Amino acid sequence: MTKKSGWRPETQAIHAGITGYPDRGAVAPPIYQTSTFQFHDTEHLNDILSGKVEGDIYTRYGNPTQRAVERTLCALEKTEAALVVGSGMAAITTTVLGLLKTGDAILTVADIYGGAYHFFHDFLPRLGIETIMVPSHEVSDLEAAITPQTKMIYVESPTNPLLNILPLKEVAEMGKRHGCLLIIDNTFSTPINQTPIDFGFDIILHSATKYLGGHSDILAGVVAGSETLVEQLRKTMRILGPTLDPFAAWLLLRGIKTLPIRVERHNQNAQRLAEYLEGHPKVSRVYYPGLSAHPGHKWAKNQMRGFGGVVSFEIEGTGLDAAKFVESVELMAMAPSLGAVETLITQPVTTSHRGFAPEDRAKAGIKDTLIRVAVGVENFEDLVDDFEKGFAALG
């Protein structure tokens, strides 16, 4: 895919996917809302199928609107290619199923997104693929868990919902020593805050439903990496069928145009909120990599350009108190997801990590008193006023 390598991210987000529309002179790209494409004749069809000429056949195989957003994404992530699919989970499942086989093992950490956890534990065993889950974030502990069957290392950084940070360069070097494919879910960071390809990762995943879309109005996923790996996964996607609808692809492309300025505001609001919570008497612990007390702060400073828009914290009290807090705020919506312009608040034990086995939740350190805040771009003082309503409800 063509990248304008001289452009900076703010410019890439607006222009990288646009190749021009000389037939009409449109500034905004058109939506190719079609399921199929016609051919001039059989020779034309054969030329497209053989790759002799560029063209489209069927939207499950590819669509100009999809390709526009893919060009933008590979420019932002600094990869050779990118693939858009129907959801973040589709990105995860397509990648794992497309690259692993029966007898292989995948190594991951304990505090990962709940959907990935269920896929690894409930589905992969049916295919004879083992999941090795390590509660530690020390590279030495991850390396000690590698077996001859381990073919893939799958991580998040920051993790969901405890915002743990892994030293990406060290993880990548360790994985390469053992011949493992290196996969990272970069949803929480976005390519504005972190580009894992710089540290040696092979595949970067996103739930584009979150920051990339940014407005709580689409479901989409992203797979980015080398041309060879992405094309292999594109073939998997065509068979499994998690195609991104052209209109959703267009909305994603539109959302990405404002990604850099939105992420800047997310970073600012989350940092200020974490500092506010750190000093609050009704808060027992705050999880945010931008705080100097965070155990991964040093790593985050070295590999991130911003610390992200998610803050998690534990309140003094019980899980019922946490529920009362979440139910008492007014501005913030009690809703799953993250990365949109509005602030969302949840208890992970009742939403994203509800289905974790209790022992696995304990290993991951996810307590009943934990609250996760996906900080939006609202006025910060209005957010604090809303938090004070939640704390007041605790008495």
C-alpha cells in the first residue's frame, strides 16, 4: 500500500487514504455501497482475478471504500498493509485462526480483554490449540512459560482493565529468540500514542469500534502488519466472512480524520482525572500509566507518546459500593466500550470481565471494587463535578 512517509500523523489521518476522485472532483471519498461488481467481459474478469489489472469482484473480497481506510491505517501504524473487518473480535479471531493450527500454543497475560479470554479458553481448545496464560508481566516469567509448541505471543499494552504496561521491545526480542509471532492489541493506545511495529511486533490489532471510530456508532476491527501476513489473513477473512460493511468503512475513515486531536484531549483529561483520583480519600488505588507511582510508568514513558484515555480505580468499600458509585453519576454513561467522545463508566466484574472464572479474575487482580472510566473529551470540570456526585452517594 502506498504511504506518504513524509507526512506526520495528523496529516496522515486526513489524507493518507485518499487517492483522488478525478471523475467528480469530490473532496470526501464516495461510499461504494455495493455487494458485487460487474465486468466488461470474461477477459476483464480473468485479468482482475489474475491480478493483471486492479479491480473488484465482490465486497467480501474487497471494496474501494475498505481500501481507502486500510491505506490510512497502514500509514498511521507504519506497516506495509492493513485489513479492516467487522469488529475487534473479528480481528482477533481472524488473526489467531489464520496463523495457528492444531497442536500450537498461544502465550498471553492474565488481564486481557474478556472477549479474547473467552475465545482463547472456550474455542481454541476445540481446535487443539493451547492457551498459556501468565499472571506476571515480567519478561522473564513470560519467557519461562514458552514451550516448543508456542507459536504466538499475544499481548495488550496497556492491558484491559488494569492498564499494565509491558516493555514491548523486550517482549519482541524474547519472542523472536523463540521463533514466535508477536501480536499486540493496540486499541487502548492507538497509533497516535504508540506504534508497536517500531519495537518488532508482527501484527497490530484494533477494535476500531473504539478510538479509531471515536463516536460510538460503528463496529469495526483492524489487522495491520507485513504484506505477507496481512494477505494471508485476508484470505482467512474471505472464508470466515467478517467483512466490514462499506458504509461502516466510510464512517471509520471519517472518524480517523479527527483521531489525533481527539486522542490529545483524551490523554489530557485522563491524566488530570488520574491525579484527581489519586488524592481522593475514598479511592484506595488508581491505575494509570501516566502516574509516576504506576509500576509501568518508566516503560510507558519510553514507548508511548501519550498515556491514553482509560483510567481504572478501586474505591474504599465493597463491590456494592462500586455499583452505587457507577449508578449515581449523571454525565457519564454506564455502558461498555471506550474510546468515544463521551465518557463511559463500568465495573469490569459486571461487564467486560463478567465471564472470567473467579480464580482467573483473582490472578488478574480484577476486584469487585474496580471501576473503569473511558474518559471522553468533555470539559474536565464537568467530569469532576460528576465524580463528586458518585462519591457523595457513598456517604
